[in-house]
Amino acid sequence: MNTLESFDYAGKRVLLRCDLNVPIKDGVITDDGRIRASLPTISYLIDQGAAVVITAHLGRPKGERNPAFTLAPVAARLGELLGREVTFSPEIVASPSARAVAPGEIVLLENIRYEAAETSKDEAERIALAKELASYGDIFISDGFGALHRKHASVFDVAALLPHAPGYLVAAEIEVLKKLTQNPDRPYGVVLGGSKVSDKIGVIENLLDKVDLMAIGGGMLFTFLAARGYEIGNSLVERDLIPTVKDLIERAEALGVELLIPTDIVVAPAFAADATPTIVNADAIPADQMGLDIGPVSAAKFASAIERCKTLFWNGPMGVFEFANFAAGTKVVAQALTKVTGISVVGGGDSAAAVRALGFADSQFGYISTGGGASLEYLEGKELPGLVALA
């Protein structure tokens, strides 16, 4: 596989795929972590004399132009962080700005997912779009790690049309994931949260015989409690997965894996920031209440176990961290990760947003991933199409 340094970029046009899928509320970017993560590759290309055309996505506009998903605010923020002008192109196909880009200049195309062909299952449609994108560049650099698990035109198909290499971000992400899957230092722990067991089931199944510790929090924990026969009130649950979860609990016990499932829960009568929190035992959730965070006893136990680990991967908040009343579990877990003496990896998505929202600095952790879904699929043992395309 080529590296970013494999090419001479002087006077060349580079088509650069970034992951700029940042949270935006009322037109304001609330977490620019993914933009910052893209800066090293962009800066390198500009310093080498390249003209750069960036493709990226934001949300899921489903092939239609929707102002809620425009990348215009991202272009503005990218320019601020780089300290240079970034031209925003409303056009994706036949963009005058992309056609005219000169060495030292940067153009960001509008949300690539406005084009239905980007995510089409019809290969011919994707290739047609990929050819349009390839016309903007002499070289393709893939640096959008968070999209590598997608067989999309700007990620997968375009790589076959131009000389290509991964950017610094993709290279760093893969290096970290290898540390999590190839002879990790032990004890090796994995902490999983988020709303759905179905999102994490593949990771649990693939890693269960590789880890020493697995801790379960977030909305997904209630399917585990239901599997134990507990009353879970109005909490989230995926009842169709209860038999699978029962098997996983038994498998963990047979393997000697320390499986941590909360013993106390913070509940409330409604999913609301001002809902009154109450702490109850995990086997005594009132029928009219819903669990919104792990309890303090469980959080402390999670933290103690995390701090013993030499390798730790965390994906998914422990509760509704956006609500102050239900953020404590996530904050305790995040604090414990900062004390891991080996490598601690925050697995992208909501986890990355949570640590920043709770006041932690990126530098307090071993690594903060930009791609939750891509990281999870890699840890499931799946091939990432965008990575295969770079081989």
C-alpha cells in the first residue's frame, strides 16, 4: 500500500476524501473534532504544492439537497483552522471551482451524499459519479476513516480510477486498531455503551474470547438486564436479542471474561433534561420509570476495572450525557480512561462528542477515533471496502 509520502504533489491536483461529518445545531458546529483530525493531511498536501479538492458527507440527506445538511459551515470552520481561504463549491458534479483550483488552493465540494449515486447499490451509477470526481484530481487520497466501511463512490470506486494512498488520519486509525486486535497488552478491556445491542453485537461476539474485561452500559444494558429476568420498566430494550444476549453472558462466564453489568441504575419518569433522577438497584427498576444512566456504585466499579487495564477500548456513552442529571456515569468512565497507563482508545461518534462535551481534552486520552461505525466493523473482523480499495 502506498503512503501519503509516495507521491510528488508539486503542481498536482489531489482529490481528498475527508470525514467532516460533524454535529451541527442551528447552523453552528458543536464539535469540530473531525475537522481538526483532517488538518495534518490537508496541510501536508498544501505544503507540498498541491491543489486540493475535498469531498465529504454530512448526515444522511438520502440523495436530495437539504439545507440542514450543507457543508457550508464546515468550509468556513476549516478555513479558520487552516488560516487560509477554503472555497466552498455548491456544485458537486461539474464544479467550476474544482475545475479551476490552482496549487496552494483548497475547494470543498458540497455534501457528496446530495448525489444519490454516491450511496447507490448500482455499481454503474457509483462509477459514473466516481469518474466525475476523478476528473478533479491526478491523485486520490483517502482520509475519511469514518466512511471506510461504506462501498460508496467517493470512498471505494474512485480509488480504482486514480493513483491512491491513505492520508495521515486513516493510517493512524488503522495503526491503533491493529494494537487492539494484534497481541494487545493485558489486561485488555472493552467498554461498550450506546442505545442498541444490535449495533454492538458483532463486536461483542468477535472480541469476547480476546478480552479480559467487558463492561456494558448505555441503553443497551437493559437488554442484558432483561436477559437476566429483571424488570426494566420503560427502558430501551431489544427483546428479539434477549436469547442472543443470554448466550453471550454464558459464553463470557465459560471463557472467564469479567463481564460487568451495572448493579445500580439512575432512572427517571421521562426522557427529559429536567426529569427527576432516582437511583435504584438494577433488579428493582419501577415499571413506570426508565433507565437513563448507570448508577454511582456501578460507575465506580467500572472505573476501578478500567484503571487496571493496559489496553482499553471504549465506544458508546454510559447514559444520556447530554442531560446533566444523567451524565455522571459517562464522566466517571471517561476520567478512568485518562488514568490507563497503556493505550486508551475512545471509539469515535458519541463517545468522542461526550468526552469533549464533559470538559476533557483530546490529549488526556491515548487516541480518539473519528469513526465509530468503521472502528466497530474493523473490530468485528469485517473488511472495510474503502481500505480494501487502497491496497
